[in-house]
Amino acid sequence: METVKTAMFETLIESAQPDGMGGYVFTLEGKSYHIKDTLEISKIAQNHGYIIIY
């Protein structure tokens, strides 16, 4: 049986921390990403197999 992973978009955005250089550090499942815009978070979460709830 496959596990379905869901995440609230607002919660994911709240977890992004400013990196001091105009971008953000976003960590999901132990992997950190340096992103320029919080809208990139949806794509990252989907790549991890999450269904995003807006």
C-alpha cells in the first residue's frame, strides 16, 4: 500500500527561513534547498511526492 503525503502550502511557506542574501533556506525531509522565491516550495514538495493543499 502506498502512503499519500499531503502538506498545507501555508505551513510549507512558514518553514522557509530567510538566508540573509535575499532568498530562503527551505528544508523538507532532511534535505535543504536554497531558493529565491517561496513559490518554488510547491515544486520541491511535489518532487518529494506530496500533494499540496492550498
